[in-house]
Amino acid sequence: MRIAYLEDEVELAETVGGWLRNAGYQVESFKSGADCARAVENQRFDVCLLDWMVPDLSGAEVMARLKIKLKHAMPPVVFATGRDSEEDVVGILTAGADDYLIKPLSRPLLLARLQAVTRRWQGGPNASSTQHFGRLVVDYSRRQITLDGQLVVLTDRETDLALYLFQNVGRALSRELLIQVVWSLTPDIDTRTVDVHISALRRKLALSPEFGWRLVSIYRHGYRLERDTA
Amino acid sequence: MRTELMRVLLLLVTISIVVTASGLLYRIDNLVYDLGQRLNWRPAPTDVLIVAIDQSNLERLGRWPWPRYRHARLLRNICASKPAAVGINIAFSEASDDSSADDLLAEAIAECGNVVLPLVIESTQTGGQLLETPPIPSLAFAAAGLGRIGIHLDEDGIARSVDLREGIGIAAWPLLAEDMLRVARRLPKKYGNTPTVNDTPDLGHRLVRETRRRFEYIGPPGSFPRLSYSEVLDGKVSPIVLAGKIVLVGVTAVGMGDALPTPVSALADPMPGVELQANVLLSMLEQRLITPLPLLASLLLAAILASAPMLWLPRMMALPGLLISLTWLVMVGIFSAILPIVSQYWFPPSGALVAGMLAFPLWSWRRLELARRHLDQELRQLRSILPESQASDEGINEIQTLGFEERIVCVQEAQRTMQNLETQRNEALAFISHDLRAPLAGAVRQLESEPNCQPERLLPSLRRALAMAQAFLWLARAEALDRRQMKELELVSILHQAADDLYSLASQRRLKLLRHLPDETVWIKGDFESLERSAFNLLHNALSYAPEETVVLLGLDPPRAGEIRFWVENDGPRLVAEQIEKLFQRFSRGDRADANSSGTGLGLYFVRKVAVRHGGTAGVTCSDGKIRFWVRLPSGEEPVTKDSSLSRLSRRIKALSIAELRRVSGAGGSEKK
């Protein structure tokens, strides 16, 4: 799998490049945003890992340029940034990044995020299959979820939301996206509804670290369901 | 400033011109004029005499009217002394019963040859038609001249001016005074060449007046030398007294005839007509009749005087400006009061005075307005660069509604905020230079002294430095929190998230982390990151200090009385009050902390700061061997959205889904308890 890696700090680029190569990625490092954008436009990359602050074109500008040039053929983008304020993070995600990482980078987190965004891009789990997550078993074809073998009683919307979350474990999902997917038939839905349903799922499906789950709010932007296997 | 000046100047000039042109404030003009006249007492003249019919004469010679032969005798006595001219201020408009007396008088007049008789222009008793009433023909024929004795009364009923020519249809008649001077051959050329008949067309029965002039008073009633009628009649007066003089004969007795109020006498002490005539005569004789300035000249002068204050007002502070403006008013008043005395021209000063009076308030108003604008601008700038303190919740637009003093208070507040920021900056510098530098310097020293140093020995101090920098960053953000920019948040999920984050620490320390959180969502207005960080800090504290194998609780009390309170509870010794106070201070670590703990000393300070920035507070309570740190926040009420049908619909859907959720969770939602 080819990854375009934009980072102007040489030492950091070497370290992270090493992690990625060890994990089986083909890494192409760029020190300049313009070079990176040109390369991604002309060659096929499976994922981009962009630093925000680079001397010429910033990561955000690279992404904006790629979006215009490549449109739907654009590879998923993960940002690595030292800017961790809500404004910045939500800004990146709204601009179309698939996920973000706050520097200093941690190797497992980086690999998990990259895996999550690339997995989705190669297609989710088979829609007719069943998935086992420890105590939870998710049956996509029958639209049922069992906890310790007990069927969990969920409303239709909660089921939709839960199935979508389990299909996109590790991926940042914006409220708007969740509303589009789950409440596509209901116009003018209050974004609070999403939170109410998430809160219900957290409780009913016991999505807490005790059971290997973390249901993370990304500020007020959206949610990410993470498998916490450590 | 320059345009302001021009604006005020224009306004002042306009005011002065309008007031001057309209004569609106003639009372002020007259006041100034009268004041000038009162200041202008002069010694009694030597060549004008009044032969007065006073009270004592009436008592001696019997009641008025007197027989005309008596007047004839008087005239003969006077003329015997060769006066320059004699004017009689007694109207002989009807023939007396005794025609021989009329003849006697006519003879006496003719013999004198220099007697001027009065003509009265009066309205008839019925109908108000005007009539010129000369003396009876025999007398008029004998007289050397005929002159009007009319005096013009101003709007306020005071006699200040005369019309040099007046008449019905044609302004034909000169004044008695003028004719007397002509007879005496002492009429100044200036007045002498006034044409007696002019070209103006006959205006029918209207009264025509020409060449109005003000005249001067030499003093209050009684200023002219007087001779008693009876004494002259009896020949008791030496001929030298009358020789060559201009003599006026008339009634001065109080309550008789034609006394009028004058600028120099109060209303209670009117001046007899004969003395008025004497004053007019003297003014003419001395060429001191006062001409009002032509309109254009008055307007120009008024405009110049009105704009004068703008010469100094822009250059002066308020008090000197006020004092000089007041002085200026007095000066303009004195100038226009003295002008007629010095140059025989009258300038009505009311326009200039009003403008002078308004100059200071107008200019001060514009100045204040400028100051206010500047203040507002400064305030806006300050507000835009300062993180908003919760003390001033008003938006920037609402500056308009503030009073002047409130604005000053606002600026002072901003100033204080600036000072606070300065203090914070200094604290930050102190923090960086000491707390942050120390662990980093330690690590560097270790690396330098032992090249093959174990990473494990370096890591703690580096981690500590990193944690400090991070905590400091968060704190800086918390200090910049602005309540107006906070948005709706779900508090329960934030607390869950904080607990999730610390699960691994809890399991490391073999502590049980329990959540007493409600199943429902709880909404407040707040800042996501800082609230999550607050909960994290409280939990981290509890997990760091709680004895092993105990329970740490994270709880959220249901909203009550507009307040929401979340708390973290762990086992621990009771804290005393001063310890508690110290806990929430900046860079302080509890006494329980050991030297190499990762605590930054900013955790609880941060928690309190965030709570305060959200309009709440943070605190700690101890009971039964438990320590509970809590954060109290104002509960976010259901936001009142605009009542469109769409939002109503969305609310209904939400209500439905919540109800649905409750119904379902009611069956199996008790696993937590």
C-alpha cells in the first residue's frame, strides 16, 4: 500500500517513515507541499499523511488542491498536526480530512488510524456477515446485536447507527454524515438527536474501556468508535 | 476636527444672522442700548432752556388750560430777552372762546418772529382715522415755523427714536426741534438738506415716516435747566438768562399731558414731552442723532462677532474657554452699548450675543461627541483584542446604548483586563523560566554528564516538562474562553469520555472507577475541550491520590435550580480550610504530592478557571473520609429557537425519539445500578 507522507522535519520524517515501512507501507516522503500535491496528482497513492505546517503549501492547502484536481479519486487523508484546538481540528475535518492525529505521534495510534481509513476505502466488512467483537456479536444480515449472547433491544434508528458505527470502527464520523446515513428519510433533524442515540448506544452496548471500547466525541464535530484492545 | 470646526462656525453664523435679521430678541438689544444711554450722562447744556409749567405754577395760576393772553404775555417777556428761537410745546389746535386772546397771542408770536408752534398727528376718537392737527390758522400764520412733536415709541413702549420726517400721505412735516434750529439758524448741514418734500408718491391716508433716528438723553428727567413759567411771566427772570438761548415752553407738571417712559427713566418717572423735545433738539444740535447700521452691515458684523469664539475655543481647555467666552460676551455687550455714544451708529448685538453664548456649549458638545467616538473606537478595539471578561456580557453593538460614564467604566474595565493580562504574561514568563526550564535543564545536564545515560532516567523529567507545557497551553486557552461563543454540549458524554481516557490509569493503580452518570443526555452551553479537560484533571487527581484498592466515583447530579454539578470522589484524609484554598491556586500542589509526581500544579487551578469562565465555580468538600471535588455550572436551558414550523417539527421528532428511547431503555436499562 502506497502512502504519501508530507513532513518537513527530517528526523521526524525518518522515524515515522521507519514505522510505516515496518508496518508494510510503501512510503514516499515529501518535504514540500507543492511536490507532495504534484506527486499525488500524477501517481496512485492509497493514503496521504499530511503535516499541517510546512514551509510552502500547508497541509490544508495541499488537501484543498487535491480535492479540486482529483475529486472522487482522492485518496483518504490523515492529518498530523501540533495544533490541537477545537477550532483547528474541526476545521481540518470539515475541510474533508478523514481523520487527524495530534503530535507528538504515537506509533500504534498512527497505524490504527491509517488502517481504519484504508480499510474503509477497500470496502467495509461483508454486509451479510457477522462480526465478533469480544462480548458483542453484530449480525448485519439480521440487523441484530447480542451482548453476552443476549439480544440487545434497540430502536430502528439505534440499530442503524450501531451497525454503521461497527462498520466504521476507528474512523472519524461527522454528525452530518451520521444524520445523512441514519436519518436520511427525516428532514431537518436536530443534531442533538445524534447525541441522544449515541448516549443510548454507549449504555446499552456497554461501549466502555472495561469492555475494550471507546466511543470518542470529536469536539462537537462527530464521533469515533475505537476498539481498545490494549 | 477641522470639519467639526467649520460646522460649528457655520451654525453660529447662521444663528447670529437669523436672530439679527428677525429682530427676535429686540428686548436684549434695547437692554444693551439703554444701558449705554444710562452710562452717557452729560452736563446740562447752556444754550437750551425749558420754561416749565410745573405743579407750583398750576397751584398759583389756576387750573389748565390757561387763557391764551397769559401765553401772549409770557412770549412778550421771553422775546424781550432776544432768545435764538422759541418753541411752544402746547397744541393750539382749537380757537379759544375769547377770540381776543387768540389775537393777542398771534400778535405776540408775530412780534417775536422766531416762535415755532407744534403740529400733532393724532387719530380721531372714532374710527382711528389719522389727522394732522396744526395750530389754528391765525397762530400758524404768525408762527415762524411748524414742527411735529411726535415721538416714536418702540415695541416695549419706551421712547428712543424719532422720525425726521412724517406726515399723512407724504412725509412732509419736520420735527419741532428741527424747525426751531432752522429758525435759530443753528441747524447742522447734515440734517438741513433733508428735502421737505420728496418724490415718494402720495400714499393716501397712511402715515408716512422717514429717516428714523435714535436720539440721546443727556440725563434723567429734570436734567435740562428749567425756568418757572410764572417767574418769567412776572418778569422776575433776568433778560441775560434768556438772551440767545433756544427756549422751549411746555408742561412738566406730573400727570398732565404728554410724559413718556424713556431709557433713562423708569416707567414710574416718565419724561415730560417738552423735555423729550429738548433732548431731540440737543441731539440734533450736537449732531449726535444715532443711525442704526444698515441691515447688511449689521448682519456682517454679527457674523464676524459670532465666529470670533472659534478663534480660541479649539485651542483651549474647557475652563479657560468658558471664562474667555464669558468675557467675550461682556465685551460684545459693552462694545455695542458704547458704539452709539462714540460713533452715532447702533448695532443690535442680540445675534452676536446669542451666538457667543451658544459657542461654548456647542463646541463642547461637538468635542464631547468626538471624545465619545474616540472612546467607543478604543473600546471596540480593546474588546476585539481582549478575551472577554464575563463582567461585560454586552455585545460590541450595545456600546451605543451606554451612557457616557458607563463607557468610561467600560474602558477602565478593559484597562484592568489589560493589566490582568500583563500580570498573567509575567506569571507565564516566570513559569516558563522556572518550572518549565528546570526539568528540561535537568535532562540536558544528565545527557551531558553521562553520555550513555538510560532513557528511563531522562523520561520522567522530559514527560514532566511536556505535561507542564501542555497544561500551560490549556490554561491559556481556558483564560481566553468567552461565554458568548460557547455552544450547546452534551455533558454526560464528555464525562464518559474523560472516564474512558483514564481507564488505563485506574487499572494500573488497581482502582475502581465508577460512574454515577444519568442515562439521559444533559445539555449545557460550554466549551468541549476545557470541560473534558476539567473532568480529566479531577479524575486524574483522584486516581493519583486515592489509596490503592479503593473506589473513585465520577458523578453528575441531576440539574436543579438552574445548576448542574459534576463531581469526583475518592477516599482521603480530611482537608483543612487553608489547604483547600491553596489547592485551587496557581502552581500549587497539595501537600500530599511527592516531589516526582507528574502533577503540574495547574490542574485544579485550571478546573476552577474553566468553571468560572462558564459562569460557575469549583470547590471541594470532605466528609466521612471522602474527598469530593465538584464543579458547578449554570445549566443550559432549552435554547429558544426561532419558531419556524421546521424547528417545531424537529423538536417534535426529537421528543418522539427521546420518548421512544426511554420506553425501550426502561425495560433493560438497569444494569448500571
